[in-house]
Amino acid sequence: MKVNFSLSLEEKLQILSDAAKYDVACTSSGSDRRGKKGSLGNSCAAGICHSFAADGRCISLLKVLLSNECVYDCKYCLNRRSNDKVRTTFTPEELCSITMEFYKRNYIEGLFLSSGVIKTPTHTMELMYQTLYLLRTKYHFRGYIHAKAVPGASPEIIEQTGYLADRMSINMELPTEKSLHTLAPGKTQESIVKPMSQIQRKIVDYRLSMGKTASMERFGQNQYLSSTIFTDTAVSTLSGASPLSLEKTVFTPRIQNSHSLSVPIDKKKPRPFVPAGQSTQMIIGATAENDYELLQVTQQLYQKFDLKRVFFSAYIPLNEDSALPSLDTAPPLLREHRLYQADWLLRYYGFHAEDLLSPTRPNFNILLDPKCDWALRHLEIFPVEVSTASYGDLLKVPGIGNKSAWRIVQARRQGTLDFPALKKMGIVLKRAQYFITCQGKMLYRTPIEEDFITRQLTGIDKKTDWEVEHPQTYEQLSLFDHHFLETPPTVEDSCKTFLGQL
């Protein structure tokens, strides 16, 4: 592995921003910090405005690596030690300068910072901490920051980084210890879970010190569900944790001039610690785990660590290896999409992994969304009468979401409901019509049979499924369509089109 020390700042940015594009865990909701005189930027709880790249990935932050050097040799990673690539590293000052200049030009509204492992995990985290410290103190940046914690780093440096970041995340990488041992022999689940647990405990301490509940606030309507993955487990027992101590010793990183980098503690109020929560990411498609195993791991992560999000990343073949899918394997984008839909059902709809899948039926029907797939396997409880069904039962109907279920509960107190009224409430009748009745009648005479309804639903949704599997790119309209010209238009021809001469 050769490191190039002669690259310009622009060349470094091109290399390290391109190397970060495979990390999808970069949403930015949950932190609320107002602008302040003498400082630059803010972070709004409503989230940062997002745009989308040509490959469909959500981008809203300056997503960049501190370095693409790495001591690990993970088989799936483009930046693995054995790959012959140009290696480079930002200095903390360089990264701060780029972030501030981009922010001033309105290119970005925050920073997503990750890194390969330089020398040791602790050394890498020290450089990341120094970058965040300079942004918050020297540059007075109050915008959103998402920082990756490096498994195996010193607990002290991870804690101090948590006081500067809005969100932190530690990638699970792969769902099982066996898969991790096969594809990432330098990593262990223990090294990943340990800092994840540390961050979660500190979040609980901070929340209790602010008079909040120990667990993350979930969607408001969850309080009306009798059973969710968050109420069934020991997450609630975290309320017995000790409150945040304001007298803790501040850790000083082992870097040059480190004595000037310790953050002063304001004893008047607790310092925010990762206010937007922590998240993680799992790669899907690189190993043979089925959807049921993935959902079980996802559910356990939510229950044990009260994560804000679990992200799924469809495996993109980058390296040739006998333990990996072949290079011509298409990324499982539609499967990723279905897992995200199932994740939403776990968090906001009262479903459990055991409800959606089972060892005998371990994978979703890729042509149906997970709620439809579940409903078709439980036709004995349908159709549901919308005039009398409970809020929890309404949530299980395909085409009815949290808001529309609540609207139904409120509206039926005022009078009777019909299908036009349901449509106005936002219910997707093209799916819901097979599973509900209004005043004892269905929208159309429909046999409650799995095969018949499956044919109807897959026929409706096949266009959407195709679009997910085949993301489109777009370009500005032109008089010249390059796809049908043997040679591209000349500059002179293009100028003539603007002047009306052609």
C-alpha cells in the first residue's frame, strides 16, 4: 500500500469522496440546534433537505473519508489493504477548510465523516476527533455532523467524539459472526458491539439528565399500539441507569498540541451526547443470509441498543474473490427496498420479525411489499371493517399507514365512512380494497383468495418494481440527441442552435 503525499486538495477530495459513496447511513434527522451569533450554520430537527444521485442514493451531506488507507483486508471493500489504489489522507485542517467553504457556497448543510483505519483504530479516531473539535471551536460550525466510530478504538476517544457529533454509527458490516469471519477476518462482532453499547449507555445518561425517557422517541402513534419491538424488551429497563455525571474527567487525545483540544464542560447543563442517536449498516447479498435472519438481527439491534436506524446496503461487486459473488452479479436493489419497507413495519407498525417471516418461509415475495406479503398469508383475519377495527388492526391493512389509520379512527366518531372518504384520507385503495369493508361491503366483489389477490397486486406493482431495479438517469433536453448521432455535435453547431441559425 503506497501513500501519495503530493496530491492537491482537489485530487484528495475527488479520491476520498468517491471512496465514501458506498456508505449509505447518512440521514440527518433528530438533532435541533439553532444558529448563534458569531457561529456558522444550524441543525434543524426536521432534517436536512436531501437530493438523489444517479444511482438512487440519498445525498445531503459532504460525505467523505478522512483517509482511504486501511490496515484491514476485508474482501468486499474497495479500500482493502491488498487493492492497488492511490492512497491519501486529509489533515484535520484541510477537511475543515473544505467543509466550511462548501457550506458557505450552499453546496452542503453538514458533514458525514468516515475513514479507513490508519495505523490503529485509536489513532484514526483521534484524527477524526481533532477534525470535529476544530469545526466546533475554531470554525464555530453548528451544522449537522455524522461521525463513524471505529471499532477497537479507545472508549475515551469515542466518548469525546460523541460530545461533538450529532449522530454516530458503527457498521455491523455483516449480520453473523460466521460471515464476518469469512469476509472480514480482521474484525469481530465483539469489537463492533462494545462501542455500540458504550454509545447507547451515554445517550441514556444524557436523556435522563434532560428529564426525558431513556429510549429514543418513536413515532407518536406508537403509544396506541399494545405491543411493539421496543416495549417487549429490556430497552425500558435502561431507565434505571445512573444520571450523567458532570464531573467526568475530559480525555485528551494523543496528538500534537493535544493539551489545547480538551472541550470545557459547562456545569450549568449537561453536554449533549449524540442527540440524533446512533445507527448502523449491514451489507446484503454478499453472503447467504436470508431475509428472516436479516430481520431478526435488525430487531435485536433495535431492542438491545435502541438504534435510530438500521441501514441496508445492497452489495455491489467490486473485488474478485472466491468467497464473493461474481463481478457480473447485479446489486439486489429490489431486495434492499423490501428490507427497508420491512424495517419500517418493525419500527412504526407493531410488527415483529417473527410475524413477517418464519424458518419455513424465510424470504419475502420480491414482487410484493412486505405488508401485502404478510396479509396474503393471513387472509383469515380479512376483510377488516374500517368502522369498528382497532387502530392496531387498521395498521396491518396494506395501503393504510399511521396517519390514515388515525384519520379513520377520528373520522368515524363523526359519522359513517365510505370509500370516497377513505380515498380522501390518503388510503391507497388499489391495495386496501382487497382487505377492507365499509359498512359490511367491499369496493368490488372480490374473492378472498391468495392466488387471485397476488395476481392483482403484482400486476399493479410491476411497473414500480421495474423502476427500482432499473434506476434512470436524466439529462437536459437538447436539439441534439447524442444517442442517435454518429458523431457528437460541434461547438459551432451548438452555438448556432442558441442563435437561431440552425
